[in-house]
Amino acid sequence: MPQPKTNKPSLVHSTSCSSSQSPGPSSPSATETTRLLSKQKPLDQAALDGHDNHEVHHRGPISSARFKFLFISILLNCIIAFFDSTLMASAHPVITSYFNASNAASWFSTVFYLTSTVFQPLYGRISDTIGRRPVYLFAITMFFCSTAWCGAAPDLGTFIAARAVCGMGAGGVTTMAGILTSDLVKIEYRGIYQSYFNMAYGFGIGIGAALGGFLCDHFGWRMAFYLQLPFILVFGCLAYIAVPKGLGPNLAKTRGTSLGSAFSSFDSYGAVGLSTMTTCLILGVNLGGNVFNWTHPLVITSLVLFVISAVSLYFIERQAEYPILPIPYLSTKPNANLMWSNFFAAIVINTVLFNIPLYLQAVRQTTPTTSGIFLLSPLFGISITAVLVGYYITYTRKMKGPMTIGTIILIMGIVLVTACLSPEVPTWAVPLLIPFCSIGQGFLFPAVTISVLAINPQDEQAVVGTTLGLLRNLGSILGVAVSSWLVQNALIVFLDSYVTAADPETKSAIIRTVRESVQAIRHLDPEHKSQVIAAYNASLRFTFLVIIVVSIVPGLLIWPLKIPRLQSQTDMDSGGLDGAGDDEPIHRLLDARDQVAVQYDDNALLDVIDEEDGSGDTDTEADDYAIDDSGTNASLSRTNSRTSRTMSHASASVAGRSSRRNTNQSRSRRASFDLQWR
């Protein structure tokens, strides 16, 4: 907020400044020649403001050494969780071929993402009730047990069930990591720590994609899961030591909230609706034209249930007290634009990561190990880019630039991926052409994460962060499911067109074999092998051409936005959001509902100032309070001197009124810039 102009400094501040310069044990009285404003801050004040040489990045009752140890343990657990989430990228052709289910490969990844998405809000709700520590340790334990179950799965159905539980565990690990970081890290340093998370993300998914194929080649796919267990166990022990007790609101102690009430307040209807909608969509698009005809009753039923559950979910979320998908966040600028941009970007990125190994193994005839190594270029690309972007945001406080660049590189990246499918492109050039989509993600995702945290009040950051993560996961699910649907349905058409045989039975047998097992291609005779490779290449090219259209959507959502600069934690806590240097005046981003709240607080401040004057006259020369033409931004002009005591009393009084009103508001209120005095 614009600060009031005064003709003389605060008496309290001037006294403290003069006393801080005193060399002796006793402070001499100020004289007419005493400097009112010292060039050097008192040590204690500088420390509080965080401008000393040893800036404190964290907040809360925890030492710096304990915080560093805790954050390192969080990163290690995230690395192994990300490793497991992308293990299937290079391993799924091997595992699906083992179960003779290559045409159902999308289920291996989508069921993992689905459970991790649906249960994210529940982790946040329960950790608010009983504390962060027990919920975080429970997620690690579930992750450990389900990973062992994946390795021991005897059949396809058991393996898919194990991946579902594994998604709940790994999703809980990454969700709680984000919550713990939001609890402890100041907002102005969130960019740096977000870059560390992005580095852990890139490293985890990089070694997951690369080692997945290597482990399957040399030790078998079961060992790819068993080898994770010692790491999960050790990192879990580190978390047990590092995470302090008492983190989080701990409503069970502070407000007497029971664990049962946390479960009862959880949006169970919304979770069921979201799961039903996503499952029916995946089931319909994967079965339709792939396993059954589109007119098959199961396909039609799945798609009808998808439409019914999607409509039902919308009305459920409008009425839910704590919705799993808060409608205001998804329908109101700028939050809606930021979140949906990540949703569509996740579709593009996961289409590339899921299908490039298939292209390399089916078309280029590389080994799973080689295809995994090729994935290192995009995954390390996102790590390096995201770290640089995190530091850029921290030191410039600008977020719009990286988002714009990210959307442009994303479009360029999917075009280059499509170009690398040409037979004229040598195999060694493929890893040079495929990383640009991930580099675009490295620009876009960190900037969007910091933006949605910065433009929302502290008490809404957990909800808005969870919603952003949920949309990203849904984008990942659809990126795998929709691209698999496009590939498999196009493959049926192109195989039927390209493959020739002496009789229809032989042709059908070849088509069925190569659709169930990618590794069967290398055992075909040269003529049929070239025909099948051409069919796979044409199917993947068609899929990537469709995704090019999707890649344009994030840019259309991001480019019109005006995003203000990032502010410090002190400014966020004090409610100030329109400091000097904003890229765009805040008031342009407010909706009518928030304008009312701003005017309410402006009037409240005016009343308190008038009470301090004892005049009650709002039009005096001493107190001229004006609202600009839009009615959304207030400026306070002073023509006579005022003491800082008056303004402090005014701010404190209004803070009390705003705090009481905010407490009574629903947590699902419309998200926007909060200009209320606190």
C-alpha cells in the first residue's frame, strides 16, 4: 500500500536510531544536531529485516542447522519418489511385454498418477489436524510397502493394484514435502528452494528413466523395484530424525479437532467423482477402437458415465465446504490461467516422455537401456533450467518473463520432437531434439508455482498449491492416456494399411503380436519388420501432430496476464501487495467482490484516523483520503504532518477488524489479490 507522507520522522524510530550510535554504555540525550536517521541499522533490527550478511531463509521455531538437515532429507525422499514415478517411462515396454499387454501400457502410469492426485488433499487435511510429522512418515511407510508389492506382483491385475497404492504413497511423500517447505520457507526465498525441488525432480526422473531400462535389461524388471527399498528405508529414517514434532496447525490440540472430523470434512464425494470421471475417461478411450469397437456396450457405458460424473463433480464442488477442486480457483483470473496452463503443458510433456521410449524401441530398435539414456537429455534439461529460473525469480522478483519464454519453447519443443521422427534424422541426433519441451517446463512450472503462492494470502496457499499440483497430475494422467489412445487407434489403421501377408489369418496374427509386445518386432522377417516399423512411426507422428495444437494453449493463457513482482514475506504478512516496481497495478487484477473488501478496509482506516483526530471530518485539509477512478485502489495523501503513532493505531485497529472478518469467511472463498489490511 502507498505509505503516508510525513513532515517529520517517527519519534520512536528517531530515538532508537540515535541511541544505536552511542559509543558509551549510556545514551546521551538527542540534541538539535543529532542525526535523526542513521545510515546503519541497529544490529537487531537488521537481523529482523533479514538484510544482514547472514539472511535467514526459514521461519518458525527451528534452528538453521535443523532446517538444512530437514530440507536435505525432504529432497532425498522426493528424489526416490520421482524415480519411481518415471521408472515406467523406459520400463513399460518390457513389463507390458512380460504380461503380454502392450496395448494396455497406459494403465501402468495412469493408475499411479490417479491415486496420487486424488489423495493429495486428504494428506493436507489430516496433517493440519494431527501434525505434519506422523502423516509424512505414514506416506513414506506406504511408499516402501507398495514398492515391495510391485516387485512381487504375480500377474497384471495385482501389478496395477500395487501401482495404485504406490501412487498414494509416493504422492503423499511429494505432497508433504511441498507442505513442509511452505510451512518453513519465507516467500521471497521460495524461488531458490523451488529450484532445489526442480533439481531433485529432474535428477529423480532422469535416473528413473535411464536406470529403469538398464535394470530391466540386466537384472529383470522386478529388481527395478526391489533396489528402491534400501533407499526408501534410509531416507525414511532421516525423515524420522529430521522432522520436528509440532509442525503444522495441529488442530487436534489447538482447537480440539478430531481425526474423524478431518476425514468427515474431506471432500469424499468430490474424490469419488474425480476418480470416477478420470477412470471412466481412461477406460473408454483405451478400450474404444483398441480392445473393443466404439459401439461396444462397455465403451459406450464408460463414456456416458464420464459425462455424468463430470457434470456431477462440478455441482458437488460448488457445494463442498472444502472442495478437492475449488471452482473459484479454476474459473477466476489470474489463478485459473496459471493453473490451466500447467494442465495443458503437463499433457504435452508427458506425451513426449511416455512415447519417446516407445518410438526408440519400436522404430529405432534400440534397447531399453539406450532409450532410457536418451531420456536423460530432456530430464537434465528441466533440472538445469528450473534451478536458473528459481534464482532469477528470487533476485529479480519477476515471474512473467520465464512463463512467456517457457510457453514459446514448449511449442518449439513438440515441433522438434515431431521432426525427429523423420527417417533422415540420425539416431544420435534424437537426444538433441527432444529436450526442448522439458526446458520449456523448466521455465514455466517454477514461475507458475511461485506466482500462485505470491498472489494468494498465506492462509490460502496450501489450498491453491494443492489445486495446482492436482491439475498438473491430471494433465500427466491425460497426457499418458490420451496419447496412448491416439497411438493405439492410429496403429490399428496403419498396421492394417502397411502390413501385407499371404492370407488374412497371418496378417491378423502379425498385427496382434506386435501390438501386444514391442519386443516381438525384432523377431519378424525383414519385410514385415519394416512394415510394422513404418506403421509405428506413422502412428507416433500423428499423435505428436495432434499434441502440437495442445501446446499452443498454455501460451494463449499466459500471454495476456499481468503478473506483479514477488514481494517479501514481511510485505505478505503485513498485507501490502502493490509495492514500487510492480509489472502491473494490482487493482486491474481484482474482481468486483474483492473491490468491496478493499473499500471496506479503506473506510475502516478512515474511521480510525478520524477518531484519532477527534474531528470526524473526512474532507479536512489535514486528512484527504481519495479513491481512484476505478474504485479498486486507494491512495492516502497527507498535506499536514502526522505522527507515526496515529498510523500505527489505525493499522492495528483495522487489522483487528479484517482478521475477525477473515476468520468468519469460508476457506473456499474466491482467490485473488488480498489488499485487506492485516
